[in-house]
Amino acid sequence: MTGEVLRIVLLVLQLGFLAIIYLILFGFARSLLHDLRSAERTRAASRAGIGRLAVLESPEDEPPAGTTIALGPINSIGRNVNNTIYVEDDFASASHAMLTFRGRSWFVEDQGSTNGTYVNGHRIDRPVALSFGDELAIGRVRMRLDR
Amino acid sequence: MIAINVRRLGLYLILAFAIMSGGLTYWQVIDAPQLAARDDNPQVIAARRSQPRGTIFDARGAVLASTAVTDGVSRRTYADPAFSHLLGYASLRFGTTGIEGAFDDLLIGRADPNPVRDLVGQILARSPEPKDLTLTVDKRLQDFAAAQLGSSVGAVVALDPVTGGILASTSTPTFDATPISGDPEPAGAAMDAIRAQPNNPLVARDRQGRYTPGSIMKIFTAASALDAGAITPKTTFADQPKEETQGFTVDGFRITEHDLSPVQPALWDLSPALQVSSNIYFAHVGLALGAERFLDYARRFGFCAPLAIGPSGRELPVVASYVSASSDGGCAPFSDRVELASASFGQAKVNVTPMQMALVAATIANGGSTPQPYVVRDVRSHSAGAPSKSVLETYSGDGGRGVVSAQTAATVRSAMIDAVEGQLGSLYAGAGAVKLYGVSGVQTAGKTGTAQRGEGQQPHSWFIGFAPAQKGATPAIAIAVLIEGGGSGSGNAAPIGGAVMAEWLKLQAAG
Amino acid sequence: MRITWRAVELRMLLPLLVLVPLGFAVTHIAQSGKLEPGPLGLALAYVGLMLLAHIALVASGFRGDQLMLPLVGVIGGIGLVMLNRLPQQLAGTSVFGIQLGMAGTQLLWFGVGLVAMLALAIGLRDDGILRHYKYTWAAAGAVLLVATFQFGKEVNGARLWIDLGPVQFQPGEFIKLVLVVFIAGYLAERRTLLAEASSRIGPIAIPPLPYLLPMLAMFVIVMAIVVFSKDLGTALLFFGIFLTMLFVATGRRSYVLIGILLFLGGAFVAYKLFGHVRVRVDNWINPFADPSGSGYQTVQAIYAFARGGLFGEGLGQGLPTINGVLPIPFVHTDFIFAAVAEELGLIGAVGLLALMLTLVFRGLRIAVLARDDFSTMLAVGLTASLGLQTVIIVGGNLKLVPLTGITFPFVSYGGSSLLASFLMVGLLLAISHRSALDVAPREAEA
């Protein structure tokens, strides 16, 4: 009875089709779990850090462009070597700006510099909260706040 | 902080997808069986249009409904209009009714009575395999009953009082179901033509017609009062002979007797009172029983709620019969003693189906136990011409449920034999005796009814009964006959009742 | 440059070589009644396209997410099998004189979409163009929106299409993209400033003005879509995307609640005022009230679900035709999910939903790992868009929410929808690539 054979073949193929979908799903689930575990490790490793500054542009190459600077909760920025972040740039003041982590957010405050502190191209005149991805300009040095 | 919010968003999305899976499960698994059977489901329509449908046979294998598939279009033919109300029709346009409706999934073949085969068939997506049905009804008896009714408007219901198997159930006038089941356009015209006829042929009077029963109700009243101990077979009422002529005043309302002539009133006990069908006597009996016990027994006998012809799960519905005003589908309390007294002899608000009254007769015949009526005897593999040998499922009645004691039933039975064959009774219901129709040596139990209606309307003519009724014999058939506006029960319904019962006894004897 | 082989991506793409041709073969056997695989050209071409995209990513040194492409491949593959199963004359196009059926046309759009996705994933190395010109994007979106209102062609009661001679497209799909970019830019910029501040009127926390104003603006836009385009699905989707992104940016459920109340209020007014809204809602509440008229689609979809059962009727074996007509109108777009559920059953349909959920979770992971707030918000918005779109259309098919005419991402037939979905995935890939560069050594181990 060919009709019956055909039906059984179709049933088997149909179940095979469904089975492959679930095998693929299983594969994805495994990859997701794997990623989750490695993400846990990554997070554990980076928990100490609360943020980083990526140096985008630095004419005098101090700090060097393309590097990232790990941040503590309080960071002073300026041309004076005693600053947490030492910036060698003619347009930077000795004690130029303070970058602090308060509660949940990063804030930057200008320390009365000559040429001012810029966030995303705007000069600031009071403490300003920063988002990750915001751009900070001290003199000619441009840096980006990253996670 | 954003990370926490993203994680929360993830949870909400999981919730949303879970709800969707829940909705999917509801439609695909939980509600699916009901949806799959709906008539406007394209799958059902496609199957009806093109696939064979099971044959329906009578008890002896005569074809009642069959389907031929020509050029990919399936057509249903109904052999006998006497079965139209019972079988119903399977119409693309008007849906399925009757047995066609109750057994639709089996007839189409979407279901299998065996759950394992049912599941395998569904998984393998087998094309539907129609199943055939065999009824308990004998086409010969059904046709005989229909012929007896002739052009009168009415119904005959006959069943085996022991098993509950329906032997005949027909309603007149009837109609031809074949054109209704055919192509949608001509089907509409055929339906319109049927609807234009007088006396609404589409109504199944045996199951869906409700009528005042008149004196046949006295069987119920007598059985209930005896069973409750309110009367004995020897109970008499002292004022009754006087009241037969002067009337019986209940709460200021005067109940009068019907025309007793040629019989003279006397002090009657149960048997003669039933033989002459004394309304006064049974008014007293009803009042002695009392309203509460009256209603209680009515419910036990199956009144006051819809009935169903089995098998269970695939029931044919029978509308509820009432002994008082209907209230929320049940029986309301009697409004006064007059209503109770009148109900005791089947007048006032009493409103019953022939099927219900056939069951009352069957209950007495069956020793006080009401059989569960059923009409489909078995399900078989499909076979076009004659029933297949492969029986897939067999149905039967459930053995009945006790309503009154065997002793009560025996007392009422003997009174009912007197009502047909007794000295007085034969004057009224004598025409119901099977011996008049060529069956000798068999006693008949019965009762006629002449149900009074409004002014100027002919009364409904009733007869209920069973045979053989003599002590020790197993009753073979219980019957109810109704003729709408048929006049006296003794003149019209009783001869039909007697003839149909005699026919069945003869058919049985002939094998 | 050291080559990253993207082994996970390849491994997850390989099962497609079996899945899609198998689906085509089952369909062919069921429809022809012959035990032969039938033509598999389209199926193999589809898998080939996916593998080519993989090769392009490897060749360009792409370091981003490895599961996104296989996920899209499987979901789209199931969709293509389904579209190939439906009557091909439902839709189609002619390219250089070659007549393509529905599945062929969809495959063409898969190709276009993959190219667009790769262009964004590989080419968009700096998100400044999105971030700094957000108002320009918003303006472009507004122009598109007004253009739709003005010149849109009404199809099936909704004004969604713009006809540009040879090409027709649904601007709504692209406005959606622009909307996500704009909201991401706007919220990322203001997030830290405003997360804490809110004023109160009595017990109700009122969102601060910089949130309240866009919410109101969004509400007006959405209502305009309902009124002028009669496009309830897009309106619901836009508002849903906005509220989701607002929630992620602020973490305040109360804002979302206010938004929902606002939307329900607007919906109620729209119900009272506009016939097309009323019809939709009434059909949602009881489609069986008019099963052969306005409730027809929904009723037929419900029947399709019921026919499917647990294991499905089988590919090519469901969807009974009556006089050669498929029971569900718009089965290839709005009701593709009902067709999947009928032929693949509860098991297949839940599988498809699980795949979509996996895609959404992958998107959210990209959002969490993103380097800056803008990228996070962008990824959230794109993911929410794909997820909500699925929820709205599947919910509509299942009668859980009123039925609307939006598409099932990567499954429904439709060029604009497919292209927009691929652009979204392209953006997500670009975001994941940038965050992967930061932790490159670690990711390479995995």
C-alpha cells in the first residue's frame, strides 16, 4: 500500500525536521550557557575597575594615544606630574580637572583651568555627570570614558 | 544600572513569550477537539465535500443513509423519509442534525472509537476512514408506524422496555432529507419548500413536540401515589360517586368529570377508576399524594429536565417535559391545589413529549425501572451495501434506574391490563389490545388519553401501553402514540398503538 | 592581521544544510505524492548565501557576535520553507525577465538584506554618524512619516506603502529603525543627568520634563499613525519600543505604566471615534460573532492552530483549500505563524518562538556588553523592536491582542520588512564588534 508507505515516510521526515530544529536550539542553548560562564569570569576580572579613559588624541603623546587608563574613584587631571592622570599638553593647566565616581555616576569638575574642560565639545562651568561614551577634552588631549 | 534594567527587560520578554506559548497550547491542544469539529472549519467542509461518509443501517442491515462519491463530490442519499427526524441530515448548507450530527466525526471518519487507533490515525495523518452505524430501529416497524399515522399529524415512539433500544420513533408529517444534503443552491430551495408546508415537517414531534397528555398521565399519578403509600389498590374516596355528577370543588374551583356514558358512576377503587378514566378519582389521588411528592416522583420519572437518547457522549436531545409551569428549565412549584389536582389527570400545565410518555410505559413494563433509551447499536468499518462484519464498538442501555418498586409496577400493570381488556376498560381503550390485530395469547397493558385544549380545538389523542403484559411474560415493546388534534384517544391513538405493538410481536415471531 | 575563524558561527550554520533542503523535500513529497526530493535549488542557494555571509565576516576580521547570523539563518530558513510551501502565485516579481515565485523573491531579498547587514556590521566602525546626527535622522524619519500619510497607498485598509515607480516599499519599517537610533541618542545623552530627578503630584511620580515631553510627542506620533495610516500594528510597536527603551534608561516601571495608561486612553478614544479601530477590537473580543465576514481571518487562523495539534499536519499537508483557495487570507505575511503552527504543530511553533527568544537574548547580551551608553540603548532598542514585533504579531494570530498587520521578523514574506530586520541585526553586530575589540583576547578563547 504505497499511500501508507508515503505517509510513514512523510511522518518520519517531518519528525526529523522538528528534531533538527530542536537540535539547533540545543546548540544555541549550549553556546549561550558557555558565553554566560565566560561573561561571569570577565565580569569578576573587571569588577575592580569602575571605568576607563580611552585616549583618542594626544599631540605630545603623554598619555599615549590609543591606550586606556584604568580609573580609581577620584582622579585629578593636569600638567603637574603629581596628578593621578598626568597630561603633557601646552593647553592644559597644572591642576586642570577632577574626575570622580560618586554613587552611580561619573562626574567631572573643572579646577579653574585657563582653557577650560570640554564634555562632548561643550565647555563646562559646573560639575557635570558623564555617561559612558562621553568625550572629555583637556587642552588638546581627547579622551573617552568607557566601561 | 542599565545592565540590571536590561536583565529585567529580559525577564519581561520571557514572560511575554511564555504567555504566547500558553495561548498556542490552548488553541492547539486544549480547545482543538472542539474547534476541529466545527462545521465552518475548512477541514470539515473539505471532507464533507469530497469524502465518503459512513452508511447508516437499520437493525437488520437495511440501508437508511448512504453516500456515493462521483467526480470528487460526495452525495448523501436517504432511503426512507420515515427516518428523516431521527437520522437528521448532513448538509453543507444547514449543518448536521440528528444522528448524523451526534455521530458526525465517526461517520466522516475523523475519529475512531478505539482511542489508540484514533491517535495513530492522527499522527500518521491517515485520510479519514468513515465508519458505519447500525441502529436499534427496525425499518419495517418504523415504516409500519409511519403508515399507521398516515396523513395525521403526530408521532409514534416504541422501545424495548428492558434494554431501552428504540424500536421505532417517527414523526409526521415528514420530509425528504436527500435534497437538503445536496448542493447548497438546490438545498436552499428544497429547505424553503419544506418550510412553506403546513404543520412544520421539520419538527421531530417524537422528541421535540410537547403536548398536554390528558388521561395517560394517570399512569404516572397512580404509580407515584402507590409507591409513596398515599393510596392502596383498594383506596376509595367516599364523595367520589356524588362528585362524578356534581363536580369536585377544590379551593372554590369545580372540577368536573368527562362524559362517562354509558358507564354509571359508582364507588370505584384504582382499577375501575383507571378503566373509566375518572378525573375525580385521580384528582383525589393527586391531592392525597401532595404537591411535593408529586414533583419529586415527576423528576424521578424523567420529567422536568431534558432527556437524552444515548449512547452517552453522543446523545440525541429530547426536550424537557413538565408537570407544572417551567421555571429555569425545571418544574416550578404548583401555584395552587387546583393545578395539582388537574395535573393528576394530565391537564393544567402538564406538557410532555411522546418519548417521555413511552418511557413512563416502559418503566411500568420493566418492573419500575426506567431504561436508558439508545438508538445506535454499534459502529462498524465502512461497507457500502451491507453491514461489515467488523464491529468496532457496541453500545447498550445502562440497565435502567429504579423509579418505583416492582410491587408498585405490578399493581399498575395489572390496572393497565384492565384498562384495555377489562369489562369497563375495553369500552375506552379496547382498540389498543394486540389480540385485535392477529396476535393471540398475549395481554396488552395500556391507557388512552384525550387531552383537552382550548375552546374550539380538537383534543390531542394519546395512547401509551406495552405488550406482552401478562404476569411472567417479558414485555417486548412499550409504546406512545400521539395524534395532534386527533380527538378521543380510544378512537384514534389506541388502534395505532395496538396495531404497532401487534406488528412488532408478529415480526419477532417471524424472526 | 590574525584571522579569527568564527568556528562557533560555522558550526551553528552547518545544520541549515540539512534543515532547509529537508523542509523543501518534505513539502515536495507531500504535494506531489512522489518519493523524490524535488527541486532544491532555492534551499541550497539560501544556505549558500548564509555561508557566504559567514565567509565575508571571517575575511573582514569581524570579531562580533557569532550566534546572531546562525539564529537569523535558522529562523529565516523555517520561514523560507513555509513560503516555499504556500502557493507561489501569492506574491512574486520579475527580475531581468526571470519570473520569480514568492520563495524566489524572498530569497532575493535575503540576499539584499545580508549585503546590507554585512555593510553595517563591517563598515560601521564608528557610531558617530548615528549618534551626533540624531536630529537629522529624526527629521528624515518625520519626513518619511508625513510622506506616508500624504502619498501612501492604501492596501487592505491600512496606508503603509509608498510607490516609487518600479519599487514599492513600506516606510514604516525604516522609520522604526530611525526611531530607535534617535531615542537611543536622546536617552543616552540625558540618562545620568535625569535618572534621579522626578517631581511628584500627590502619590504619582511624574516623569521629569525631558522624559515627559518625548513621551507626549511619541504619543502624538503614534496616534497620528493610527488616524492617518490606520496602521495599528506599527503604532503599537513604536510606542512599545519607546516605553521599553525608557524603562531600560530610567529603570522606572511607573513611567511605563503612565505610558501604557496614556496609550489605553488613546486607544479607547480611537475605538469610539474610528470605525477601523472598532472593527479590529470587536473582532478581537469575539471573532465568532461574524465568522464569515470581518472575523474571518481570525477564525480561520484559530482553526489552523487547532488543525495543527501537537505534531502538526505535516509540511505541505495542512491548510486545506476550498475550491483552490487557501483558508487564511494574508497567510504569507500576517498569518505566517498560523501556517507554521498548523504544519509543524505546537512543537514546531514553540521551537520557532524559542529561536526568536534566543535571538532577543543575544541582542540583550550585546546591549549589556556594549562599550557606551548610546550603544547599549541602541542595542536595547533594536532588540526590543524585533522582540515586540514578534510578540505583537504572534499575539494577534493567537487572539491574545487585537490583530494587526505587522510582520514576523525573518519569517513573513516582504522585502521592506526583511531588509529592515537585517539592518537591525547589522547594527547589533556592529555594536558587538566594537565591544569585542576591548576584550579581544578573552573572546578569542571562546
